[in-house]
Amino acid sequence: VNFDPNNKHVEAVPIKVLGIPFEKISVKRTEFSGGSVNVPATVINKEWTTVQYFRVNSASIFEISEAK
């Protein structure tokens, strides 16, 4: 979530997920305002790290699943 009452700032949010039992995953990002995107990702040492950008006053849900 990026809440900014002044409606000015974007955020770069680091995300780190540990203990992933798969080598390849699919990450689905769903925006609170609507829309979603799926991206493939590679797991290294059971970890996945990323930096995700959030627009002003936005929120997202991230779902991780095994890539098929």
C-alpha cells in the first residue's frame, strides 16, 4: 500500500519471500483499482526478491504459485 494524503509520492517497495519450495514461480500482482499481471520468476536459494513500484494512493495483492 502507498497512501499519500498529499497525492505526490510514488514508492519503491523491496519484497523478499523466503522458503519457496519451487525453482520457478509465477507472480500475480493484482491492483486494488483493477487489473492484474502475471510474471514468471526464478527462485534462488529458496528466495525471491524484487522491488515493486507503487503509484500514489495505490495497493496491490501479490500471489505466488509454482510455474507450470
